[in-house]
Amino acid sequence: MAKANIIGVGMIPFKKPGQQEPYEIMASTAVLHALEDAGIDYREIEQAYASYVYGDSTCGQTALYRIGLSGIPIINVNNNCSSGSTALFLARQAIESGEADCVLAFGFEEMKPGALGEVWKDRTSPLQDFISQLERLEPEAPEAPLAPRLFGSSGKQYIEKYGANPDIFARVAVKTRSHAAHNPNAIFRAPLTVEEVLAAPVLFPYLTRLCACPPSCGAAAAVVCSDAFARKHGITGAVTIVAQAMTTDTPATYEDPMNLVGYDMTRRAAQKVYERAGFGPERVQVVELHDCFTPNEVITYEALGLCPEGGAEKFIRDADNTYGGKYVVNPSGGLMSKGHPLGATGLAQSAELVWQLRGQAGDRQVEGASVALQHNLGLGGACVVTMYQKA
């Protein structure tokens, strides 16, 4: 199969709801940035995959029509919070199969303030089974919005299972904010202390407001091409997608709260990626993972194999998740601080890792970065894990 290479990325600074431009302007701007970064014209794009969650049908067309009416296939993708990586997954497949030589993946979102809730109340919720299983597993859990309750329950299970100090969730928030301080695209850049995080309003046991990502608006994009296309156009500095896997739920999902929020999906996706790549996380220097709530970052360390099961507390206290440690996790500031516009998140993660592997990340550059790992999760559900390497 042909290799899939990312030759251009773009994104716009993420904003709080109410401060954004319309989705078609955000999206077309991010796409133009990616095309400029790749050094190609929009007419070279043969297919496009548009990811978003909150929007009507064919929003992807509306956004791209601001750039041009080229007549190419435009496919709209909704896979909850993993929509952006799902668009990239499809783009990679188009290249590797030989169906196309140059394609576009882009994502965008306009969100509203406050916790996520159901939009369509007159039909079955895609998360109904998750709610039912959580009520079975945690019948005494306090009332809370769905997402804090799900991810808070996973954090509670982790603390009880391994006897870890609950302050690890606050320590992750502090680490993440320190990284965001160097990212002009991040929403929250002011430093935090552990004490501030622990003193914030409680959303769920062991989970405060400063352990949760903000609703966000924004857009990001990636241009993906074959080796032949890159050679033909004299393109250098490409980043290769070494391996990528998507997993969905199995019966194991309903066994405990950690699996309900994707631990098992992540573990299985990571294993597939390592098998296909021919190497594991020991070759990785930089990671962008799905930290919508800090408990999810903690359990994902272990699901990705960055540390042993039950080893996250030591991993955090040894600072192996930041500069000078074993890995730099979420140098962008992650979803927690950069923001989480659902359809754009996976492609924003990809953009950060491409910049890191090119040595273009400025003050947040990870020294010697040559291999990068990405994790993007959507409940309901899908998990995409991707390994990148300098071409």
C-alpha cells in the first residue's frame, strides 16, 4: 500500500462559545492555512472529509465552498469527540488504498456554553446504554451531568482500585496548564496550582471544575498525500502516518466505569498500532491524548502503555509526563487548556504533533522529537490511536 503523509496542517486559535466566527469561516480559514503550509493549491485536493458533531447535514460542503466549487467528493463525518481523527482515518485509507493521491481532512465546531447535553430529545440517545450501565455499576453515584458523571466515576474507580492519592488529577491539570502557557492557540494559558484546582467547585467526587475541559469553538485541518504526490511536487518535511487503528465498544465496555469511558477501546487500539508499527511506546517522545477530564488522562497513560497498570501516580510524581521526563504529554495544553471543539479536536492534536516532529513548535518544542503518538476518544463510541514519524 502507498504510505500516507501529512504535508500541511492548519488551525485557528480556539475560542469560548460566543467569541467565535461562524463555522464555515473558521473551517475555511483552517483549510487555507493547511493548504498554504503544504504549498499546494486547493485544486490539487481530490477528496475531502469534514468532521463536526453539532450541525446540519453538508456543513462540510458549506465550509469548502468558501474556498472553491471543485466538484470533488466531500464526506461529512460525525463520530462524537473522535470525529476529527475519524476524518483523518478515512483520509489515510484513501491514500493507502490508491484511491487518491492528495486528500483533505478538516474539522470544526460551534459549541454552546455549559455541560454537554442531548440535542434530540424525541429519540433514543446514543449514550442510553452507557447511562443504564453506569447506574447499574454505580447506583449510589451522586447526580451530575452525564460527562462529569461518567469520567468522574472512572476516576473514582481508579483511586479505589489502586489506592492512589486523588490529588493526581489536580497535578495533571497543573501540568497541562503549564504547557498551554506556551501555546497561542490555547484558550486557558494562566498557570494553576494544585491548591487552586482542589479548591474549585466540585463536579463529582475527586473531580473539580478545573479538571474538566471547556466547551470550545474552533477548526483545524490536515492535507494528506502519497509519496508519489510529494515527490512530484518537490515537497519535503512530510510527516508519515506509520500506523493507525480505530476501535469501538465490545462487551468489556460495560464491565466497569473505566471501560465505559474507553479504557479498553484505547488499550486495544494502541496494541494494534504498536503491532503495525513494529515498535511500541518506547520509541515515542511526544503524545497528544484525549484529556477531556483529567481522570481520563490518568487512565489513558496506562491504556497506551506509557506506564504499568497502577503506575500512573508514580508516573505523574516522577514528572514522566512533561518536559525532562520520559514523555511530554499534551504539549499543546490538551483539551483541558487548549479547548475541545469536538469535530476539530483530533485534527488539532494532529497539527500539534506535526509541528513537533518538524521542530516548529516554538517554546513548547519537545527536544529530539522524531516519533509521536495520538489518542482521540469519542463515547458511544470510537477510539483512534495514531503513530507518526518524520518522513
